[in-house]
Amino acid sequence: MARVVVVGAGAMGLAAAYHAGRRGHAVTVLEAAPEPGGMAAHLDLAGLSIERFYHFVCRADRPTFDLMSELGLGDRMRWVPTSMGYYVDGSLHPWGDPVSLLRFPGLSFVEKLRYGAMMAIETKRRDWRALDTVSARDWITRWCGARVYERMWAPLFRLKFFQHADTVSAAWIWTRIRRLGTSRRSLFQEELGYIEGGSQTLVDALVAAVERQGGTVRCGVPVERIDIAEGAVAGVTAGGEVFPADAVICTVPTPHVSALVPAMPAAERARYDAIENIGVVCVLVRLKRSITPHFWVNIADPRFAIPGIVEFSNLRPTGDTVVYVPYYMPPDRPEFSRDDATFRAEALGCLKMLQPALRDEDVVAVKIGRLRHAQPVCPPGFSTMLPPVETSVRGLQIADTAFYYPEDRGIAESVRLGREMAERVP
């Protein structure tokens, strides 16, 4: 039996703690926030328990299904036919199937054929490595032409990645296309899933399972330092206490690693420092009126400062309409520090442009979540930038959402990597 300390009680940390406990280790989870769950944690939206940041499930998310089965939650998955829209030139258009592509305005017939060929062929690709050193801009332009990239993709990239927009890895974009492309009932019907009760259902089950195994989940305990002695982990200092450890699994965002592990070799810490992140301010709105018939709407319109909205109630039944309005941007931009009232007013203004019938009296509740490190920036060659999960410090493993590459953030990748780290503990 090893003493295992897990830093961070998001989905990855809780999955790691659960699997380490199953292997007989003594587990302590330390979380700075007042509640477990990380990006999957819920909040109260006028009596509705819902994720602070949106989550959905695809058919390819096998690690999620396996974990839910182990936890006795196998019957809690729900699948719903969903759709996507594209708002461009002041109008909302259906998107995501061959008929919608052929009817979409502003693209030539040849451009539509090239776009459709890209989606059909790349969804069947199995190996991402050839795309690792290519930018999404160059990859999409080769398939569809420069005009399609500038009209359909560049506005979204620029409103999410700003100065990094033209240097996002093609492999990272490809995995998003493939994941959604393989979650379809047919060529014409997308199908996405949700966990009954939301992500909190899985978070609560993981916490309960860790505690049944004799582990401890401590929230409101920010970690100050991971202690090293003679080249191996010795413990974790947090909240004024020292937690002795034979193994540490650290799942906090990589920008925090240098401060948490000051005794790690400088060259190794520099690799974590080199990973850049985009922040997010997510405006969560509960309304009496629907905005669109779609789950996801991409927006390519210069009047909007957002790349899209997620009308979550078109996936999970929530009674009233629930919409996520995410503002992605580097956290050092002045706009990131604007107050909640400014984001609230701007987000509601965006929704009113999308749905002119929306009135102030339709607004039931608004909550705003902020993360400084929400989305890793994955440039071409990102796979070679990532440090190994097993560090040079014996017993110390470090990973955050950047280590899902080329996959994007998601609960399935969290629980997969959490399990792998737990299985490496001797």
C-alpha cells in the first residue's frame, strides 16, 4: 500500500483517486475550491443544478461509459438527437449535414463539395500524427480553399485563440471533427448524450466511491507545495498541513506547476511554463424563451465577441431554456477583467440579436463562471512540447487537459488519463 496524494478534485483527479483506491492504496485528494468537480462542478441556477461549464457526451467516449458501469451508473446515460446551427451575415442557418451544406449561402458549389469531402474523409482518418506538425489554417485551406477558411473558420478561431488563431494544430481540430462525426445516428442526424442529473451525478459517485475505499477528499485546501527529498516525492504541503506521500498525482493546470514544485529541475519546469492557456468567462443564462432549435450555434458575425452559444436545454431537459455564452480570451487581455455586469449585459445583447423576440422579463437567472486556464493552446508540433506525465521526480506524475492532446477537453479523456496515472503507482 502506497500513500497517494492527488492534487485537484476535478474529473481526472477523482478518477485517479478512485482507481488508486481500488488498487489498495491510501488516498487523499486535496482541492482548493470549496467543492469537488473542477470544470464539471455544478452551481445553483435559480433552483436548477447544472454544470458551471457545459459538458456533453459522444458515442466515442468509451472511458466514461466504462467508469459509469463500474460505479453502478450505467443506466444514467441519455441520448438525444441534436443539431447545429451557423449564424453568418445576420442569419441563422442549419449546419452539420449534407443538405444543410448544399443550402448554405455564400459558398460556391465547388467549395461545398470540397468541404463535404473533407468532413467525410477526415472523419474516417485513424492516425493523427501526420497532422501534428500542420496548422489548422493550412490543413483546412488545402482541403477547402482560402475563402472557405476565412469565411467559416477564421472568425471562430480569432474569437477563441486571438493571436494564436492561425497556429492551432490541425491534429487538435481533427479530433473535434472526428469525435462529433462518429456520434451520429446517420449521415443526417447527430446524436449527443448527457448524464441524468448532470455531471454532478458522476462527481458525487466518484467521491462516494473514494470514501468507501477509505480515501479522503478534502476541499477548500489549496496546495502550497509538493515536497521533494532525495529526488523523490516526500509529501504535499497544503492549508498549513503536511501530507506525507509515496506518490503524488498532480492534475492542476500546468501554469501552476513551477510554483508548486520549485525543487524540480529548472529545465523541466520551463516545459510546463511554455504551455499557454486561454481563459474563459462563461455566462450561464436561464430563460423563459428558447433562442434557437439547435444545441450548438457557431457565430461568424463581426457584431459578436463570441464564437458561438450552447443552448444546453436542447440536449438535457431543464424545464426553462438554459444557454451558455462563452467568452474565450487570453487572461491577460483587459477584457477578461471586466465586471460581471458588463459580461451579463453583453451576453444578453448577443442573445437578443439571435432571438429578437427575447425580452428582459424572459430572463430568470444569470450566473457567470471564470477560469484563467480553461483551454490549452496547441500549436503544430504540440506533442513534442509536452513533458512526460511521469516526471524526473520519483513518484510524481503531472497532467492537465493539455495532456489529452490531440483530444480536446472532456470527461472521457479525464477519466482515461486518471486511470492510467493510478495504474502507474507501484
